[in-house]
Amino acid sequence: MKIGVLTSGNDAPGMNSCLRAIVRSANQSGHVVYGFYDGFRGLVEGRFTLLDSNMVAGTLSTGGSILGIAKLNEFKYEQVQKMALNQIRKNEIDCLIVIGGDGSYLGAQGLNKLGVNIITIPASIDNNIPSSDHSIGFSTSLRSAVDSIDKLRDTSSGHQWCSIVEVTGNNCEDLALYAGLACGAEYVITKKGGFDKEQLLDNLKNDRLKGRKHSLVVISEGLTNVYELSKEIESFSGYECRATILGYILRGGAPTPEDRIRASRFGAYAVELVDQGKFGVAIGLINNKMQTTPLEEALSFTKKPNDELNNLLQKIK
């Protein structure tokens, strides 16, 4: 079969590891793999290349994507999706594997409705794909967040500051929770947990009065302007306060061993599904087992709050 593959949306460390596994597994099964450049944009424009073992050699440990990543907001329109469909038919692509986040899944769902054989693989540093416990890139992003926050805590402790650190994941609390727990944050603020600014200010003021010399607040993006919040904390609590937005630094870097292994498992499993003729599905890792969810259902539910981690944070903060 001719397998098409693309990486879409935002980059996530481990995408190349997944591409490598797809190519090598597919070649062993007698398939050929064509990689479309720059996500759905390359698919619409018909820009692709044959991927062989030589092209993916040495990519297991590299970040980013050798195919490039791009967003194409217009892909939500059926007429644009039909342009991609024409390219798929013109080049006799039998199936398409889409590696990306929730926006990529929506694009894949559109093509699936048009009759394209689709398999999706979750890649998101925020870990916000409901049909999988973990996504490609989350482990690496967490490592970057923890490394950065640990360094900020050293300075915060020495200067007796309150440090506010904003991480990505407005609609998914995982990165803030995991990073906050790993770094010993006094407060972790997420959309699901709720943001009570007045309560936070009161708590920090009481902490200062009790003699706590420094404090760390980890907060998910999009909840407030952390620079303005820093000023309010400083004027109200008695702490000097500094705010840091980690932002795009969390997207880069060599994937962790965990991400390399998980991405390789996803890629090889996708080819197994091709061999079985099983399409229209989203691959997920549930309780460390590979599973599939019908593509139309993959984004139809939301991740539940992680009560275990939330409770643990409250016990040991």
C-alpha cells in the first residue's frame, strides 16, 4: 500500500521518532511511505517525498519534525478538504496517518467523512488528547518545565522571592500538575481547579507572616496576566515577586527516552492497523496498552481532573 503521513499543528518532541517507526515498520510489511511537507498545507498543495530508511536514519533523538509543521485554519472548510482529497486520489495514496493534536484530529475527521482511510496518532506537549493517557511530547515538555522551574527556584530561594511560572495547557491541567508536584510548588493553579485570586493573595500573605521565605506558584496559561498578578502579589503579600512564562521553550529539545519509546510504539502500531485494514480510528495508550477509538469519538469527551495528583499536592504542599 501507499501510506501517506504528515505532522500537523504544533511541534512535539518525538514526532521524528514516530515517523521513523512508521517508515521502518511499513517497509518490513512491504508498504511504501510518502511524507507530506508542512502538515495539511503540504497535503493540499501536493508537496511530498518518498520516505525510506535512509531519510529517517538518525532522527530518533531529534526534536521537531523532518517534514515540517504548519497550521492551516482553512482546512476546516469542506472545499479545502476536497482539495486534499484530490491530491490523495491523484497520487494514489491508500491511507493517511496524521500525527498531531486536537486541531489535527478535526482535520482528519473531515477527511474521514470524505472517505479517506485515516489513522491518527496523538502528539501534544499539553497531553490534551482525551482518547490517550499520554501523547507524544508530554514527557519531554515536562522535563523541560521541571528543569526550568528548578533553576528558578534556586534563585527564588536565594532572594526570598515568590516566583510565578506559567506553563502551557489552558484546557488540560496535566503539565501544571505534574510540574508543580515534581518541583514542590506551594500552589498549582489550573482552569479545572479554578483560579481564586483573592484566596491566593491571602494565602501568600499568611505564608509570609508565618516566616516562609519563598514561594512557588505554577499556573496554566490563559488564566490571567501573570505579570500583573506578580505586581499584585508583591504589593499585597510582602513578597518580592517575579513572573516567568516558559512558553515555546517547552516545545523544543531532544525527546526523552520515554517519548522515543512511546512514539515508536505508536508508529509501529499504526502500521499494524494498516495491515489489518482498520481505519477511521485514533490510536491511544490506555493503562499502557495500545487501543483504538473511533475517530468521530476521539475528541467527543474531555479528560477528567486528575484527582489523585490534586489530592497529593494538597497533602504535601
